[in-house]
Amino acid sequence: MSDLTHIRLTRDIETPGLATLDGYRAWGGYRGLEKGLGMGPAEITQAVSDSGLRGRGGAGFPTGRKWTLMPAGKKPRYLVANADESEPGTFKDRYLMSRNPHLLIEGVILAARAVEADAAFIYVRGEYAEIQTVLETALAEAYAANLCGENILGSGWNLEVVVHGGAGAYICGEENALLESLSGNRGRPRPKPPYFPAAIGVYDAPTALNNVETLCNVPFIVERGADEFKSVGTERSTGTRLLCLSGHVKRPGVYEVPQGIPAMALINELGGGMLEGRKLKAVQPGGSSSQFLTAAQLEDTTMDAESIAAHGSMAGSGAVVVISEDQCIVEYTSRLADFYYRESCGKCTPCREGTFWLSRVVRRIEAGAGRPEDVELITSVCNNIDGKSLCALGEAAAWPIRSSVQEFEADFQAHVDAHACPYRDEQVNPAISGRQGDPEALVEARA
Amino acid sequence: MSPLELRDAATPYEILSPEEVERIKVLRTRYPQGKSAILPALWILQRKEGILSADGMREVARAMDLPPGPVEAVASFYSMYFFKPHGRYVVEMCTNISCLLMGSNRVLERFQTQLGCAVGGTTEDGMATLMEVECLGACGAAPAAQINHRFFESLTPEKVDRLVGDMKADNLDLHQMPTGREVSAHRELVDLANPGANRVPLPPGGAAGTVVDLVKGAANLIPGGEHPADRGYTEAAEPPNQTPPPERPG
Ligand SMILES: Cc1cc2nc3c(=O)[nH]c(=O)nc-3n(C[C@H](O)[C@H](O)[C@H](O)COP(=O)(O)O)c2cc1C
Ligand code: SF4
Ligand code: FES
């Protein structure tokens, strides 16, 4: 079991008082910042590039390279931490920030120094109201200890750090929508090109935008160096990764693992295996936007971007949602379709109209009113969204739903033929109906 | 003074207090462009009124030196702002994927029967509003809900009975640790029941406790039985997966 986890970010994370400045210093915190103040911006960026750190927010873009894309010398420029964490199945940033806010703050300050930012913003989703207060409280301590603000630790360098709360919108996790929202506008993404944040970000100024977990890795890299960071993980997916395990497993939760561990080890050993009497059907390995991996495909999948991609899905936000055979996959897919329909910002036609129709068609299949041509219709609607929408929410909707009708066509066909949901309709499938959504049995089984 | 300032000086604010107007002006100085403060400013208004009333938004716009249009445009985009009065407790149940797998539909049904109101509706006595929401970031402790922005996790129908009982007796424990385990960040630093009172002073410009305590919005309770407290601008969410949508003709 020991080589299945490798604890760095979550070391002693439940220590009482870790969220206070003294607690964090006792944990070993701010050594990276002190060392970083003696390094130039280019030196810090180089260390991050050498470490191979890639974005943990979903796209997996190499962090060092992202910082070097910002036009040199163009002022003012900004650093933004994406703490919107709204990808269904994902709860790692909340776990980190609620217990160790100073780790994010140290990461933000170091990253701001690397990109020579004039100010840094931490955009926290509105539903994480408590975490905004925890972050602001920790920030007050950091300001008081001269770790940010004016003349940081006598280095002559100034950095304002602002916690900014959102107000409920999944789309505001998308980088351009987030920057629009931060600017005081509706959270509707601006097109790329030309609005690449590194070039034209918030207030149309060069902006480095990174996920919370990405930034929380920076102090380790600066303090211990790129080689030690790379000592775990795979060649191209270096370091550790916080995986969020949820669904039909005995021990859901956040697990910090070296990248590359077998998927089945995550589910069966770390996760304690499937809930009593439940058989693994499939998982979404990278949150709600990722294509499904069936039990068979999972056998030789390892938890790194390359292996997951090779099996036809994506590492995404690191959320592994485990689905058992008892769950109606059409109902599950219908809930996904409703989600993307409700959260689409409506700015571009393929996604606005496409998610509307996906939501209706999948719902009518689940309700037993599906038509024989519906499976084909769903695939065609997905193809008309994929690659044709203004931001990646389109793909986030199309990929999993298309993957579902392809992987589980038999389930969809069974609904159309039976004019009912076999998982719910007593007559159609007495053995299984009703078992799927019984919280009494499910939650108690974990207690 | 400019004509605008003359006008402002003459007509006092009716909804926002002088401190709240000052707070909004301080928040604006925290951003390179003041317009960014619209979201925090709207939170101040909603914490005050429990909703974003049209007059309230106009006063926010005034405090921001902005016309009302941009403020209302931004307000209508986000799902956490309310435009219609609601109950003292706002119950937001997640039914997204991890919670669906763990039986959230049945927990939501129990909330409906125990509270006696439909999803998107408010109880007869204006005590609680029940809503279905998207992933809350508590998937590891699914099914999960928030009540007045506090997490209530690993819910079962039995737990719902107790929670609704507490709400009816108006003594729901808002101090409860969301994950049940001691969360170090919370105990020392934040007094959950009145989030504004942090144990460590916030930075001068800090948005001071953005946890919305909707209980303060009690003044806006709607008389029992009125239409559900939908969000005004956006259509009330259709109940998931129950009734097939009407077939389009042709
Ligand atoms: C629809 C959509 C939602 C997203 N939501 C989040 C999110 O909640 N948190 C996040 O960090 N990144 C999210 N992203 C990815 C961001 O756009 C961005 O790539 C990422 O935050 C950059 O940080 P990284 O390079 O450190 O990963 C989302 C992307 C899309 C298309
Ligand atoms: S793809 Fe969807 S979310 Fe993205 S801009 Fe278009 S309508 Fe908005
Ligand atoms: S799916 Fe319900 S909290 Fe994430």
C-alpha cells in the first residue's frame, strides 16, 4: 500500500492549527518563499519548467511554459488562482484550502514573483463561502507578517493579494469566463484567439491563471528543487496528484498519489473496493467532462494523463467517479446532459442549442419515450458541438455523452425497446429495479 | 461638486447603510478597475435584504458610480443571487453525479415530504425554500446539501427528518463541522454562526465574511403558499427525470 500514496501537499493535513501562520510555519511552510525571494523570476520559472509540473485544473498544460508565454516586460500583469472548483466529482481544492490556506497563499506569492505580477487574485466559487473567509483570515496573517503587501520581507517587492468570491456558475471555472467574471462582467468566455490569458487576460493585461493544486506544488519545487519533485510520477506526468474518489466505493475521499499508479489499485486498495455486493461497471476518470472507461478498459489503465488518454479518456480534474452495474447509465447520462444544458452560458449556438437537445433527448429515453433513431441523433448533436463551440464547455458536454451512447449503446437500446427504464420499472427488471438509488443502504454501508 | 455628486449628496440611500456604502467604495479600491467589485457589492446587498431587489441594485450601482444596467446584467447571470423572497432557511440539495449515485433523488424526495413544498418552492410558513443545485464539491461525502451555505453531508432520509425537525424548531446547528471531523481551519479562525466575526482581523479591504447568512433576509418572508421562489430571471429548474417533456408537434 505504501507505494500507492506519496504524501507532499497533504502531509499532516489534519493537524489542528495548520491553518494559522504559526501552525503553517511549524509545518515547514514559507521556507520556499524565503528561498524564492533570493531567486530571480526567471530562476523560479526555470525550476517549475524543469520539474515538469503540468496544470492540475484539467487541461494539463505545462506550468513553466504557460508562464514564459507572457510577453516580457509588459506591465501591469497579474496572477490568478482558479479556486472555482465546480467540475462534478472534484473536491480536492476545497480539501486543501479549508485545511492549509497558507500553502496556496505561498504558492500564489511565489508564482506572482515568477511572472512578476503586480497583483494576484484568488477566485473562489461562491458556494465555498467558508473557504473565502478562511483564506481571507490567513491572508490577514500573511499581510501582518509582511509576507505580502508592501516590501515583502524587506525585498523591496510589493504584491497585493485579493480573495474574490464568485456567485454560482460552473462556466466561471473556464479561464476566460473566470477573467470576465473577475473583471465585473457576466461570466461569458472571450474567444481564443485572440484572448489567450497569457497575452490578453484580466483587464486586457497579461495574466497567468493556474489551478489551486498547481500553485500548491510550487513551494515544494522552489524549496526542494525540480529533481526531487520529479522523483515520483512518470516521465511526462511528474510529481504527485490529488485524486478525488467518489461514487460506489467503500472509502471515497482525496488521495495524494504518485502519478502512474494502477487505476484498480486506487479503487480496490486505497478506495477499499466496491460497496457491498456491487460490481464495477465504469468510471469517469477525470470528472464529469471525461469519457467513460469501462471495467475492462480500467484493468490496464494507470492514473496518469498518457495512459488515460491512450484508453480514450482524459485525466481532467482528477475526479474518479465510480459507477456500479446497478446504476442506470442512461439516468446518469441524463443528469450530465441537464447539468451542461443549465450551465451553458448560451453565448455560442452549437453549445447553447446542442446541450438543450441533448438534455431533452436523453431525458426522453430515460423516461421511456425514446425513439429508435435517438442514439444516432445524440451522436450527431455531439459531433456538431465538438470542435465547433467557442469554449471547451462544449466539449465537456459532448465527449462524455457521446462516449456514453457508444460504450453503453445496449443500455440505451434497452430503454427504447422497453419504452421504460429497466432499472426502475419493476415489470421490466425486478431483480435490479429500485436498488440503485437507496441512500439508506449506500451511505450506511460506508459508515 | 459635479451634478452627480450634488444629486447623491441630496438623496440619501434608503436600503444600504452608510457603512455598507463605504464598504463598497473600499472594495472598489482593491481592484485595478473598480467594476470588479460588483460581485462582492451584490453579496453585501443580498446579506442585507436576503434578495437583490431592483431598488437595492440601483443603490449598489450608485455606490459603484455605475449605471444600473451593468449591475443588473451581472446579477442575473449568477445562480446564487436571489430576486424573489425566500424562506429563512435555503436548502440546496446537490443531485449531480456523485450524489445521484448515492441516492440524492430519494433524499430530495424526503426533503419535499418533510418540508411540504416542491423543489423550487417555499414552505407555507416561509420557513424554508428547497432547491436542487449542481455539484457542491462534497462528492466524497455524497449525497450532500447546503443549508444557508453550510455543508450537510452523507445525507440519508433519516438525517433529513432530524434536520427538518431542527429547522422547524428554528435551532438548526449552523456550527456543525461540514465533514464531521475536526477541520483545523474552521475551529480556530472562523466562527461559523456569525462569519463576520473572525478571530483574526481581516485585511482593511477584506470582503469580511462573505458567508451569506440568509436568516437576516427574514424580513422578506413571503406569505405561505405563494408561487415558488424561482430566481426571477432564469426559468425554474424542471424536476429531473420525472415527466417526459411534451413532444414537439410535427
Ligand atoms: C467548462 C470548464 C470548466 C472549468 N472549471 C475549472 C475549475 O473549476 N477549476 C480549475 O482550476 N480549472 C477549471 N477549468 C480549466 C481552466 O480553464 C484552466 O485551464 C485551468 O484552471 C488552468 O490552470 P492549470 O494550468 O493550473 O490547470 C475549466 C475549464 C472548462 C472548459
Ligand atoms: S461553448 Fe457553451 S459555455 Fe462556452 S461560450 Fe459557447 S455557449 Fe458559452
Ligand atoms: S456531485 Fe454532489 S457534491 Fe459533487
